[in-house]
Amino acid sequence: MNNRVILLMILLLIVVLLFFLLRTYTPAIKDAQGKIIPNSIASIEQVEINNTKQWIVLRGENKDNPVLLWVDGGPGGTVNTWGNGLIKRKYTWSDTPGDQLSA
């Protein structure tokens, strides 16, 4: 292969890797039949807390319920990866795990 083809393949690989590494999403909340629950919320939003921009994940079966901001641990010590297992889906608030910056 010539150098241009190899360079093009490397660039394509970098773009694909960046696509999968940088995309962030939270899946929609679905019922037992796999249908999206009406009036549910599943979003990632930027907010300002103490003059610092923060990203939060909002998840709940009813977006009209109050938001529970769960701040656990110190910097880097959130329950994001396992928090959904602790809080059952029948809650009456929208779950928002957070991280304590400069704790």
C-alpha cells in the first residue's frame, strides 16, 4: 500500500475512536415492554453550581417530580456507575448523581 492509503486508514481509525470515546448519552427510560415511559426524563445538562460549570445526568420516570441531587464521596467519587442499582425505578424523584469538586 502506498503512504496515502495508510495515512487515510489511520485518520479514519482515529475519527472512529474519537466518535466512540467522546459521545456521551443516557438511554431513555423504558417500561417492561421496552416502550419509552411518557413524561420521563433522561438527559445530560450543563448547570452552574457555585460559579462552576457542572454536567449532571437527570433520570426519572416523571419529569414533574423534584430533583434529588445525590452528592457522594469526594472528587471522582460519584455513584454514577452503580447508583442506578441502589435506587429502584419506583422512586418519586429524578435521580442526579453528582461529584463534590474541591472537596
